[in-house]
Amino acid sequence: MLRQIKRALISVSDKRGILELGKALAASGVEILSTGGTARALRGADVPVVDVSDYTDSPEVMDGRVKTLHPRVHGGILMRDNIGDRTQLTELGGLPIDLVVVNLYPFEQTVARDAGHDEVIENIDIGGPSMIRSAAKNHARVAVVVDPADYATIIEAVRADGIDQPTRTALAAKAFSHTAAYDAAIARYMTGRGPDGSRLAFPGTLALTFEKVSDLRYGENAHQAGAFYRERTAPDGSLAAARSLDEGGKALSYNNLVDLEAALDAVREHEAPAAVVVKHTNPCGVAVAERLSDAYRMAREADALSAFGGIVALNREVDAATAELLKETFLECVIAPGYAEDALELLRRKKSLRLLATGGWQGAGHADYTLKRIGGGLVVQQRDATGPGEVDGAQVVTERAPSAEELAALDLAWRVCKHVKSNAIVLAKPGRTVGVGAGQMSRVLAVEIAAQKAGDDARGSVMASDAFFPFPDGVEAAANAGVTAVAQPGGSKKDADVIAAANAAGIAMVLTGVRHFRH
């Protein structure tokens, strides 16, 4: 059923697009009720406005804390289309309100900038959520708008025959999601403070809210349904905030998204131009160089067989030289901060290649949570934000110390190793990986697989291990393959035996004291 808009209540913190909406409503003969800064902004644009305090015959009090919590406001919104409700509203001195346009005090933004507790509390909106929930509950008659992106829909409807029921229902669902996310943010903040006001690592209530971006063709396998959800506040530089640039190409799959996140997280480790090729969430080739094209070429050649059908992440804008190389191999997706126009033109010719641009960038040490679903709950941890610099500060425990060249290669291998599924072993030479052993139940087997992947390149390489060697056999296997230096956390009961095996083989070894399991 179409509903004409005769009276609207507008009160917004986010003023984007509000003047255009106000002018369109006024031009269509809609009476506008408003408050505070919104009313001033509309009047400044010559939009006629009735102050809510005049409509209610009740002034704003307590520095504006109380202004819309009034029976004439909520009666006007909640009134059903029947004689009894209309009569009671008339007796209250109220009028029907057909459209509510409200967005809330910037609570999450205030918390994000580390404002003081008193300022945060003042940014907990009370009247706004009350009006939104009232209007959303009564969406059989009332339209509620919480997102400036929906103003165009309202303007078009008001200029036409009115707002239909499916639109009002969709707007109400969006409104309830909006207030749920707002309350979740408040709960996280309030339960995330210690008795002394300090910020806790993990809040007492972890209420998570995500918005569905799209359904997926299927999940990890064809018999599993899947969908992609995004945090409302997904930060610039994150995968969820990345833009797709392939103009209507093949949609991303569940596995694409998981692999893209793994590749993006791995390439963030490096300051120099870097490329990461991922297959099944594991880096199969990583390289750094002065030019991005050289980094990608070396990363691809580290395991050309696995690179086929892989995911590529780059930490610089893609130039034409890199694009030409990317075109040479069948790839599922490429993600980078951006693309030069000539590079984009070249890559768009590649059939079925998905291109994503992060725009901004998140460094290796950015803070976040990682979550894993278990039956009936979640396990939550801080993101593993360490890695860079750990080899430089590591303890040399062998008779021979690593050379400067070996240390540089160990640093690369170590940064890569934390992104490989455990048990993880990475072999590297300066600027590039040469072999990766991932996800093995036996660490010595991971060494053997990495050496097999490296082939002749294993000789003269260095090795990183995500956790300690429980026995000397892993180091002995590395020595047989020609490895010259090792970085590992240490901490095994057999450390002395492992170090002795390294000394016997002339291998340099450093202990970082930090483990990087990835399950």
C-alpha cells in the first residue's frame, strides 16, 4: 500500500545530503519537524522548519538531553491508522508523522579517537534510537531512514505516488540493524573497561554486527551455501573495504575471499615492493625487490606450478610492467593498493581475472581480532602483529653467526613463515622464497617438502621454522638439503641437541623466542 508523506521529522548528526532531502520534501508540500543543528542547517538553506519544541509545547532541557522524548512525538510516529489512535493523538495535541529521518550521535567515532569517558557517554544517543525503533515498529504506516544513501529513494517516492510497503519494510529492517549495531558498540565499550577505567583487551560482551554484502555461488564446496558479510566500520585498507575493478566480471567465491585475506595479510609484512602468491591460504612464493615487477616475477618463479590458478597480493600500485607479467599466468585474483590506468587496461583483457584495490593500506602491525567459530561459541585472539625485527634481535646460539646476507634472507623467511599453516617451514635466499613446507603433522616432513619444492635452490638457502624443533632430525634434513642458516623460536627440551646438530653441519642458528603457529 502506498503512503503519502505529509509530515516528516528530521534529526541527524550526519548532515550529508540532508539539505537536498529537505528541499525536495518542502517542494512537495511536506511539513518538516526538526531539532537543534539540523533545524538550523535546513533554515539556512531556506527550508521551512517547525521546531520540535514548538510542536510539543515543551522546550529542550538539560542541554538538549531531553527534546524528542515526548508523547506528541512518539504518539505521532506510533499512531496506527485507526479511529481510536487518531482520536487519542488529537487529544494529546499531536499530529501524524509519516517519515522519520534520523541518524545517531557518532558514538563509535568518538571511541575510535580515544575521547575521554565523559565525552563518550555524552555521545550515547537516547532520543534517536527511540524514534528509529518507534518508526521501524510502525513501518506499516511510517517510513524510517537512517542512511543518507536512501535519500534518493525517498525523494523519488515523495515526488511520485508515495512510499510502498516493500520499501517501508526494507527501511525498517535496515533501521533495526542500525540500532542493534549501535547498542552492540556501546556494550563492547562499557564491558571493555576495567574498574580503573583502563581499556581491557577483550570486552565482557563481544556483540558483533556485520552487514551482508552478497550471497556467494557456494561455500568452500559446491554443496555448502555461503555469503559474504562486512563489518559496518570496516577500515580503509581492509579486504572488506576493497573495491572491485573488473566491471561486472565473475563474482568472488568463498575460497577466493579466504585466499585474498591470507595473501593481503602476508604482503603487509614487507616495506619494500613485494609480491605474494597464495594457494589454499598458504604463500607458495614471496619476493621483495626494488621494482614491483621483479618482485612478482621472482615470487611466481619460486613455485611456478602452484602459482597457476593462484591469488596474488602486491603492496604497491600495479604498473604496466607488472601487469604484463601478471597476464602471463592464469590467476584467480589480484589485490593491490591501486592500479595505473595502463595496467588496468591490460589486466581487464584477461578473462575471468578479478581485480581488487584496497585504496588505503594497513601495516604489518595493525591491531585487530581474529575469530574462529567452534561449536556453540567463538575463540578470539589478538591478531599476530609481530614478526618484523624479530630476526635482527634474535640470539645467536651456534659457533658460527649468520652473515649479513643470511640474516637478510632469514628475515624474509621469518616474515613469510608466520603466514604458513603449521607445521611451517620456509626456505629462502635474499629477496625471495625458494621452498615452502606447509600444514604437516611432522616438522621434519615439512622440512623435506620445502627442500623438495626448492630443488637445487635449497643449496645455499636459509630456513625459518614457525615453532621449535622437537628433535635434531629437522635440522639434519635441512643440512642434507644444503641449508646454511636457521631461524626458529627455541624452547624445546632438545634445544641443546638441535644446536649441536647445527654446529656439526656448520649451520648458523638464531633463536627468536617467538612462536608463530597458524592453525
